[in-house]
Amino acid sequence: MGDIDSKDLGKQLEQSNEASSLTAGCSMRPMLRQHKDVVTIKRIDRKLKVGDVVAYKGSGDSVHIVV
């Protein structure tokens, strides 16, 4: 399993509503360790609620996580 770039992530989510990837970057350390931890992103069909962890694509190629 390798890193998913943001374009591939969008395609995977459209096709299967779920995508998994190794993490890249260190902004979430120590909770997520670069190239060691796998995250799975699932598309939801409900309103967000307090406590949800949300991934979104901002400008550029990064996918951000809001806790």
C-alpha cells in the first residue's frame, strides 16, 4: 500500500466510498506516524456531528484532517 495522492483519493472515494493510505507528513505526530500508520477515509451520507474526524482537500495536493 502506498501514499494516495489527492486526485487518486477522490477517484477511489467516488468508486467505492472508501480509500486507505499510508500517512505522509508529520503534522499529526505523535497520533499518526509518517509511512507507518494507515488511515481509511469513508464517505458519509449524514450530517456531521461533534466528535467526527473530517478529511478535506484544500488548495494544492494535500488532504487535511480536522479533529
